[in-house]
Amino acid sequence: MIALILGGAFALLSLVTFCLYAHDKRAAQKGAWRTPEKTLLACSFFGGAMGGTLAMLFLRHKTRHVSFVLVNAVGLCWQIAALVAAIVL
């Protein structure tokens, strides 16, 4: 049950994170107000790493920033570990 709730939370946060990356990409192209990098990084690390990673791959956004690659990789690792732990326990 906990794994299902945790997985749902990660999925929702990933969707929100993907949308934030997409909004930031559009804003960058139009010269409009941008989403702060701290916000994108925090959303990726604290539950939305899958969405951040998918946005980087599909939207080609923030791919040259080492901090984004690292934060999404570390976020994915801990989020997968948390899901595995929730399933096992």
C-alpha cells in the first residue's frame, strides 16, 4: 500500500516537474519570465526526477548543465531505492 502511494506521489511530482521544464523551455524561446533553476532542481530532486529526466531528453532542455544531470541522476537513484524499499517492506 505504501509503495502504491509513494509511486503515485512520484508520478504526480514527475508530471508537475515535466510541465515546469516545458514551461521554462517555452519561456526561454520567447524571452519571457523563466522558472528559477533552484525551483527546477528542487522539483527534480524531491520526487520529480523521472519527469525532469524525461523533459531533458525529449525537450532537450538543460542538458548542458552538469548540475541538472547530477541532480536528476541522484534523484532517480534515491526515488527508485525508496520505491524498492517500500515494496520489500
